[in-house]
Amino acid sequence: MKIPAISFASLAGCLVLFLAAKAPAQNKSDDHPPTPAQIVALDECDPTTFNAAIGPDFCKNVALGFSTTITDLFAKAAAGTPDPNWDFEPDTLNIKKGTPIIVVDQGGEPHTFTEVKEFGGGFIDGLNAGQPTAPECAGGFGKVSVAKTRILQGSQLQVTGLSKGEHLFECCIHPWMRVKVEVQ
């Protein structure tokens, strides 16, 4: 059996085309969804005083050794020095467009992660330190746009589709819990 003569260049060219067709796509940033960015909601509610005032099993704090009573929380907020243990971490987040954000409630009580045009007060007057309620927070959980941003203890909320630019988020219950997200 006689094999036709093939030039080395032709054979090499066929091999390159074959390997290119079989090779996986280059690992470009557009080939895979971006890794989500995480924000954590924290608080240290005192189960005894919060549950007595709001209802059984409202505060599910598991912090060891420290907690804030409901009276202290309102007193600090009224004095304009809200409890720093109620916080979103990080306070500022820079992400690329298309990056989802996962907000995880690791605190003992519910929070919201509500986008607002400007930071302001929440829907509980006693926690606003005299600030007017942000329009996006007005109406509390009776407003669907606020209710859908609620995060229960141990759960998470995903935020997607943010446009390029600056986005402000706050908790409509504890309005000093704030995050600025810069989308590039």
C-alpha cells in the first residue's frame, strides 16, 4: 500500500487546525460568571430584652460575651451615636459590572439591604437620630420594594444587575448600617 506524499507543512497545518478546534476556550473574564462579592450584616441584639419587647424568638443572637439591650440601642441612636456593632461589612465595595453581591445576615435579627438615592433615616423613628426617613424606606415592610430586601437571621440576599456608577444601600430598620457600592 502506497501512502501519498504529504508535505510536512501541510501535516503541521492540519495538526494546528485540529488542536485549535479541540482546545478549550481561553479563560476570558466573559467566559465565566464573576465570583460574587460578599457583604455581611452584623448586630449583637440581646435576646432577653429584644424578645420581651418584640416577640419570642425575634433575636437569635449567638455572640459570646457581649450584647446590646433594646433600650441601649434606642438610647445610643437617639444620642446620635448608634451602636457600631450594627454594621454592614465592608462599608465600601468596588466591583466590576456584572458581579453579583451576596448579603449574608450573620447577626441576631432581621435587616434590609435597600438601595437608596441618598442615605437617610429608616422606618423606625426612634432609630433615626433626627434624620428624615429615606423615601425608599418609607412605609417599611408594607412597601414591596422594602419587603423584598429583607434578610432574616442566617439567610442571604442576592443583588444583581447594578449599572455602572455609585449605588447606596442601607438597612431601613437600622439606618446607620450603610454600604457604598462602586460599579466599574
